[in-house]
Amino acid sequence: MSWPMWIGEQMKTIEIETIKTVQIDYTHYLSEQEIEAITHELGIMETPEAAGIEALKVVQQYRGWISDESLFAIADMLQMPASQLEGVATFYNLIYRQPVGRFVIHLCDSISCHLLDYQRVFESISSHLDIEYGQTSADGMFTLLSNACLGACDKSPVMMIGKKQYTNLTPESAVSVLQSLKSTVDAEYGGDNG
């Protein structure tokens, strides 16, 4: 879109980019289970905005991560601006705004962990999976993320996968945990990580 504009003593035409808005009807996007769970959260929270983080967790539980479409649908259901919900989603480090592996490894990189062999644990995980922070293994099984603190400084080094913390890690024990998780999935799916 072009608009005429006076610049000094001359009239110039400038190009203005239009911002497209997205509106997704949550009733057509979210599943019945997601809507039911979010409705439950709305019933126990004082305001729809207060239910935002729980609504994000609900959808992530079913879909693995929060896509832009999911975010817009949740915002529509909560009747709040998508930008406000995006602020919540990007602040909370357990909400994933891009696809992640089946298992998300949160490796604590606090000072306590650094003092107790964090670097060697990180290097063993990174080498074993052939990934760095923010990446997902080639088989789609693991995503590695750093975490400022997992609240177990007395048991450092620490990592969290799902809701389980693994403490007093060594390079060998960290890799052993990953191998065990992969073996469990392989046994469950007959070698197909699907």
C-alpha cells in the first residue's frame, strides 16, 4: 500500500506494509478434550488471563508444543490478545514454541552444577546425541535445553526430563538415562520411534 507524504518541501510516496491479523475459531481448531480441560481451568481461575499458562500447558500436553495456530486458538477461547498470551508462552521455559523431541532434556547450568562437573555432563550428552542446546536429535527423540536452575543444588549436576529429575549426574549416568529412555520407546514400538 502506498501513501503520499510530505518530506521537507517535497511530496514523496512511501510504501507501508500491511499487518495481517489472524483469527482462529477455537471451536474448529481445539479438540473436545482440550476445550474441556481449558474450560475447567477457566472455572477455577479468577480471570481468563490467569488461566493462560494452564491453557498453554493443556494444549502442549496433547500436541507436544504450541504452534502459532494453537496460540491464536487459545487466545480466542480465553478472549485475550494473542500478543499477551505470547508473552506468557515465551516467558515460561516449559512451554515450547517450536517442535521438540519426544523427550526434552532440561540440563541445569546453575553455578552449583558448574562447580560439580556440569561441563563434562553437558559434553557427554551433546556428544552422545550429536546435538547442541536448542537442537533435536536426528531420530526426533531428544531435545536439549539449558535451564538456569532446577532447584536441586544440593544434588548437582541435575537434569530434568518430563517431570522427573535426575540428580548427582556423571557423564556416564546421564548417557545411561538417555539410553534407557530410548530402549523403553524402542521396546514399546518395536524399534520404530513413532
